[in-house]
Amino acid sequence: EQDVAFAPNPLRKIVVATNVAETSVTIDGIRHVVDSGVARVARYDAERGIGTLFIEPISRASADQRKGRAGRTAFGDCWRLWTESGHLNRPERNTPEIQRSDLAEVVLLLHSLGIKRAVEFDWLDKPEAQAVERAEKLLVMLGALKDLRFTNDDLRAASGDELETKSDLTPIGRQMLRLPMHPRYSRMLVEAAKRNCVRAAAMCSALVSGRDLLQRLRREDKHIAEARELFEASQDSDFFTLMRAFQYAKKANFNFETCRRYGINAQVARQVDQTFEQIVGIAERERLVERRESKVESCDGPKSTVQGPTSDDALLRCIMAGFIDQLCVRRDLGTLDCDLTERRQGTLVRESVVQNANLFVAATIREVPGRGPDHLTLLGLATGVKREWVAEMFAQHLTATIEHLYDRTHKRVAAVKLVRFVDLVIHHEHQREVEPEGSGRALAEAARRGYFELPLLNHEAKQFIARVNLVCAALPELEFPAFDEPAILDCLARAFRGFTLAKEAQGLHLKEELARHLASEQVTWLNEIAPLSIPWPDGRKLKLLYQEKPLDEDGEPNAPEVQVKLQECFALKEHPHICEGKVPVKLWLASPDGKRLEATFNWPAFRANSYPKLKPALQRKFPAALWV
């Protein structure tokens, strides 16, 4: 066919070409070019976690190259199927492929060549560091690389010897290298080779590698939904539904009308068949397929299943192996809302057959517009898995800890054993014994989050904290320990040690516990440097009110304040200060009826400059008061 396209022909010839013809091919006699303005572009598809071809508008540079195919040997013209204004909105040049692709397969190859610092590799078109890190993280999760416990900065600072032990291929990774496909698929096939179900795993890889086999139904497609129920004989995996649908389409010879009645995309089914044969061919070449393993047979009807000598569990484990990074935990069986690793959240699609599994992997994750500015994350192509399988195959990513959690319903602390896959809790189990330190810390955190009140963390205790923090801000050379949030938590945790009930914590006097944060001599200094009250010329002691924040908006020490009637200040010779004279007290000057007039940090200056302006009005309003 290629030779016919290039060969001279006395008749008018129409050549259909891909975008490879932009720069690589010149055909004599081409006089006219009709440009659709689009091309299939390989791009990383976050929905499936794999690279997929998208139909996208071409760049202006590509359009110029296509135009140049006409008139190479004679006069010609180019017809572009888009507007001139639309042409100006197209990107100037194509995005380099390395910058729009999933790098997992490339990074795996780099590691096999001994290049452990893929992020620092001398790329011709350097991809984003996050893309490289995402690829390495996926390979670690799949078990192809040893755990990469370094950040980029750590990698630059670490020695070569350390890197040899921290970042390297595993035996599974070396097996995956033999299979020229995305690491998700190669990981599935490597696992399938152990479990004698390579052909079934190859079918799953083919089903997820392209476009959707089953059409997404609308509300009016009830007849298709009812017909499609025939494929849903298993609730273990959505892949089983797709496999039955594919087999039915193949049995019907991919007939368009027959497939349409069941909402099957006949063209996609053909592509799945081709991809499946290619993957099986690779597996056979690498001797992954055992002779005794049965083939994926075509079926006699939509209720038939893929039969083989292995159980469904073997195939489910293989699917889990390829998509373990997309492990999901249902919050409860009454909701479709789920938690994923890295604090992600999502919702299982309603059409999934995996409605009764608490733990599953999602082969597709896609975002759709939600209410308002938020997006809804939908989890599709689900496969139910068991916690025991995760522990058996991915033990390196599991941690078990006993944590103490506050139960807001019963107002008490409970000890719970939490099993996490990376950071995702996949199992919890209540413990009988509660550790004193753990329970105290849990009560302290619950109190700071406002889950219950601490009546004795009262004004007096809060003023003690504010006084200490002001000294830290005004006199850092004294090295007082500040009461930041971690310090307050530590104090409360020590105070609540051994408590399990909120009411026990609520009855504890906390000022004495807070004072233990300081050395005994520091408590004495505090009363001198940041006193509770200041002496007044008439013999009284005026109580100071310290601010919660030790610094004001300008970064200066936030002075305590006191309210005093204006006429009671006339005997005051100097403005009062604390913190060894570094912090002036904020005087709120009030009228005889107690209403605030003005605040001052310098009484002598106020009396000399501002008081004469206020005096006439005050004398008229309060003639009985003494005004000097």
C-alpha cells in the first residue's frame, strides 16, 4: 500500500496520511492538501493512569508543515478546515512528547541502565520534576523499584553508595523490563505468570488500554441498561463485565447493530481484540504463557464467563498488582464515598458491579464538574480485593500502629490498631488496653480542636500563657520557653496522662500544670517582668490585660492594657512600663462615666498635647469632676 501511494498514476490519486507525513514524506504530484487541523496526540491520561491517544488541534507550526506537502514539485494549494481567527488561537509549536507523557516506562528503563537520579538526567527536553517523581513513586508502589526515600534535595546531597541501596530495580522490575508496555500492564502480566492466568490478564490490559468498550448510558437508555445486566454475573470486578461484553461482541463478529443493542462500541471491541493478540504474542515470546493455560474462549451468549484452570481470585490479584496505587476504601457500605492514598477522596460510580466490597482498586479515576467550583472524582473499573492479598503482595507498604483516638459520641479515648497502606487506613481494630501517654495526648488534641470545653483553662490560665509569650517576644535573651501550640499540647498531654474521659480532664486545675513548663526561677522572674498588675499613685493595683498574640501587626511586642479614668491619671508622673522598661502599658483613658475616650502609650505627651483639646468638652459634660 505504501508503494502504491508513492507510485505515479495517470488517474487522480487521493492519499490519506497521518501526521507523520508532515515532515517525513514527500510524494510527487501532490497539488492539493485538505487539512483537518487535528491529530492523535499521545498524552498521559490521568483518568486511567496510562498514556492514551487524544484527538487535539494541531499547532501553527504543524499546520505550516502540512501546507508544505502541496506544491513541492508543482503549484498547489491547501484547504484548512478551520477559521482564520481559530488559527491564531492555536499554540505556536507542539509540546515535546517527553513533557506530555507518562514517564513510568522511561524511568524504569533509566534505572535499568544504572541512572538512579532520573530527575537530574540530562534530558533533551526536560520534563517537570513532578512528572519524574510521580513515575518513580508509581514504580515503587508497583514493586519495580526499591523504596525511594529521598526527595530531590536529598538525592543531590546523598552519596553514590547510599543511592545504590536506596534506589534500584527489584526482581519484579527486571521481569517487567522484558515486556515493552506500560508498567501497569507488565506488572499485571508478571503476576499473572505466577498464577497461570496470563491470557486473562492480557485481556484486562487490552480492555483498559483504549477507549471505553461500553457506552456511558443516559437516562433514556433504559433498554440498553436492562440488556446489559446480562453481562453482570459477577460482583467481584467490573473487568468481568467487560470481558463478557467483549466475548459477546466477538461472537457476533463485531456486528455494529448487534453490539449497539447492548451499548457495546463495536470499533473499540475490534481494537481490544487486536491489542489482546499483541499482548499475548509478547507474553508467548517471553515464555510467560504456560502450555497448560487455557485460552480466553469466545462465548455462546452474554452470560458466559472466561473459564480457566485458575480461580477468579488469581486474576483479581493480578489486577490489584497493576493498580495498587489506586487502592480505595469505602467509608461505609451505606455510601459510595471512598478514601485513597495521599488524602485523596473519590466516589465509586453507580454503574459499578462492585457494590459490596469495602476494599477495591479503581483502574480509572476521572474528574467531572460538581456543584459550584468543586470537582467530583469518580472511581471506575473497580475490582474488589482483600486485605490479606495486600499484606501478602505489598507488605513493604503496610504499617501497623496503635493510636489513641477521641470518640466524640462517648466522650472518651479509645485505643485502636490502624493498618495503613502508605497513608491510607485499610483496617482498624479496637484494643482493650489504653496507654497513659497516648490517652493524654488524644484528650489534649481533642480539647484544642474544641471537641469539649476545658472550664479550668480559664482567663487566669490564658493570661499566664500570654504573659510568658510576651516575655519571649520582648526579651528573647532570657530564653523563656514559648507557649506555642505544640508546647500547649505537650502541657495538656502531661496533665491528662492516664485519663480516658473528657470529664476527668475538665476537672483538672491547669494553671499549675502550665507553670511546670517553666523553671521555678523563671516563674519568679515572670511575676517581676510581666506582672499581673501595676501600682497606681492612689495606692491601688490595676490589673493588666495581656493580649493573646505576643506581637502586633507591625511585629512589635503587643502591650498589655488597662482602663483608667482620665482624672485619675493626673498624679501619674511617668508612663508605666513592663518587661524591664521595653514595653509601655496601653492606657485606655475613660470619662467619669466609664466610656473609653482614647488610648495612649505615652501619658506625659498625651497630657501635654491631647488633653487640652478634650478638656473643654469634658468640663461641660462632667462639671462635678475635677479637671486640672
